[in-house]
Amino acid sequence: MKTHTLLALVGLLGGGVLASAVAAAEWQKDAGISVGGYYTDNVCLAPRGKEDKWVGNVRPDVSIDGQGARGSLSLNAAADYNSLGDSDLDCEGGRGSGFSNRESVVPSLRLRSDYELVQDWLVVSADANARRNAIDPFAPGAEAGFEDRNNTNITYDYTVGALLQRRLAQLAQLSLRYDYNEQFNRSGQFGDSSEDRAEFDLGTIPGAGRLSLGAGGRYSRVEYDATDDRRAFANELSSAELRAALQLSSSWQINALGGEEWNEFTSANPDIDGGYWDAGLRWTPNTRVEVAVGYGERFFGDTPRADIRYRHKRSEVSASYARTLSFPRDLRVGENGFLEPDDLFTPGEVPDFIGLPTFIGNSPLLNERLDLRYSFQARRTGISLSASESRQRRVEDDADATFRNLGLTLSRSLSSVLTASLRLDWSEREGEGESVSLFGTASETWRAGLGVSRRLGQDTSMSLSYDYVTQDSDFEGNNYDENRVTFSVRHGF
């Protein structure tokens, strides 16, 4: 798969990033290792006949962030090794998923890097992800990173690309971008895939006048390898558009675009391309408030959108809504999603990166998603509230799935070395249509957790947490409750 091209780009980028790192004005690095484990009274997540077990865990982690004159690098990585993956535990009757991929090592990775190879002309970039996600989002497992339901998939994803930008006669700006992406999955339920993506844009220089005009185009081809139950196939998306924006005042802008798209993918509806348009407003009264709303139409129907953000000294509120055409391969690496730290009670650790829930398979889907977030951070107290809903419809057979989640996290610094935390989570999952899930398609899950962490020295901390989880499903084998106590000690280097 274009290996020689990839190696050349990665090598080129690596040298550029290294040079940038040496000259970086700000360079932050952190590394550490955690040793511990957990005790659970239901390691099989079974509806009855619970089996308790102690599981050991070792977790090295590293975090690097650098910003240079011509490049930047941000890396967060960790790997969980657990004693359960290689054990001889056999959860007969406890497995509701029927998979056979119990993981002994669960990686977590997010890499973002870019380097200006030719000043004011050419920028090269490289990104990489490793995230865990559920094979079947309606079955238990994957939430804790390792357990014996064998429902955990690990998705590896990397992208290398180049961006060519140039001003033309001080009136317009030309941008050409190409990216190549490959994705690999530990589970055989998903086929590996690769993507070629190209973008073109020509427009007036932003901020040069009250009226800005532009034209652009996009092309994407995703090729999927064959799986046990599906042949290899490809999807293609392409579009061309014209756009305009009028700055009415320093805080108000109206914008609009219109174009044509040409697509190729399997769909229950033969109408998968044609004209599209969008019109909207943008309001930025100050640096703390950003509001962008709009409405349009595509081949699949209405496309309303909203993105609202408010920032204050100690708090931040955000809300977003959109109805788009998405791919499961992108949702599995968290595209348009957010980071969810699995262990919220251990300060200083690199969080686990979790993909968003979606269908088994790789068919395109219509994704109507709402995200709400609020956070408050005082000197000793922190509060985080989140809510999300994703309504997904698979285009090849019109199967539906809905994923909802509510979360509350409270943290309180009890002293200079002691911090306590509380977490409450609720999630609901529903599905309709054939082949949505291998098992039941409706479940409700509650999770409550208490944790405490204590700094033992300048570079060492200890954490102890208790979690209770209960799930009620329309498939009896997916009902379970679990009590879990987790302990770890982390030393930073």
C-alpha cells in the first residue's frame, strides 16, 4: 500500500519535527509508569454465577508537547499490560459477545505533528491514533479496557499529508492538500482500509475586505479489505462548491455556499448525490463568545448545524449539533468526538482515548449528533458535565442506532497532597433493523465511582477508586452488575 511513498514522507517529516523540536521556544515532556491492579466481583460480566478475580496492571505513559518556529509536535501515549489477557480464565456462560480477542495489551495513542518544509509554501504533517472501542456497541465490554467479554477492538490509524499554500497577487490564497490514511483493526469483524483524500481551495484573503469569495473541491476514495463475511469494496465521495461571506460588522457575518457532489457507495436509496447548499450566521461579540448556526440541504435531507462556545475565567460551555454523512472507520478513532479518560481519579496520567460507538461494519451512515459540555475549575474544586446523543442510520439497509450518554465528574482538593473525585455516568443504546447487533439492541447502563489520590513525593502518586456498574438489556446475557476496586502507584520521570 504505497509503502515507499509513506516511508519517504514519514522520514522527511521526522527530520523536520526533530529540527523544530530543538529550536522550540516551549518544550514540555512528561513520562511515568503506573503499577497496580484491580479486584472485581464479576470478571466475566455475567448475569449470574459471578466469578471474582484480582487482575494486575502495568502502564507506562509519555506526553510530549513542543512548538517551534516552523513546526509543532504533540504526543500522548500509554500502554496497559494486564495479567487477565494471558490467563487461563474461561467465562463459560458469561460471554455474551462470542468473540475471541481478549487483549493483554491495550494501547492508547494520539500524535499530531506538522513541519513547514518550505517557508510560506509547503507544510507536511503526520498524525496517528490508537484507540479501543467495542466490537459490538450493544454488548458489554471495552469500557474498562480489559475484561473477559472479548468485546474489545483496537483501532490503529495514521495519516501523512502535505499542504501547499500560496498567496496570489496579494488578492487571493490558493491551497492544495493531499492526505493518505491507513487504518488497522485487531478484530476480524472490521476490514482494514486505506484512504486517498485531496482538497482544493481558492479564495480571497480572509480579513482583507468585508466580502470574501471562494471556490473549492474535495475528493476521497476509501478502499476496504475483505473480511470473513464481505468482499473487498470501495467508497468514493467528491464535490465542488462556491461560497461567499459578508462581514456586516465586527461581530456579525452571514455566509452561504452551494455546490454539487458525486458519490459512489451502496445505498438503499438510489439518490446519493446531486446539488447541495448551506446558509448561516456567525456572531462573535468578544473573544469569549462564538456562535455559528446554519441550515442547508444535501441528498439525504436537511442539514441544520450549530456550534456555540462560551468561555469565562473559570468556566466553559459548549454545544454543537450537526447532521452529516459519516463513516464508521472515522468514528472508531473519535472523529468529531471527544476524549474520555477511563481513569478519572489519577492526576498526571495520560488519558485513554476511546472511539465513538457505531455499527459493526463499514457502510456509510447518516449521523445526527448533539454534544453539550460544561466545565468549572476553581482553585480547589472542579466540575464537569457532559451530554451527547448520536442518531445513526446505515445507508445500505436503513438500520437505525441511537447512543445517548450523560456524565458528571466532581473533584475536590482536600489538601496540598490529597484529592477526592466522584463520577456518575448514564448511557442508553437502542437499535432497529436487521444486523444492527449480534445480540440485543437495547440497554441502559449506570456507573458510579469514588476515588482518592495522594501525592507521595515530588514524582510519585497513589490512587484508589471504587466503581459500581449495572446494565439492563433486552438480551438476558448482557445483563450484569459489577463492583470493582482499583489501586495504582505512578512514578514520573
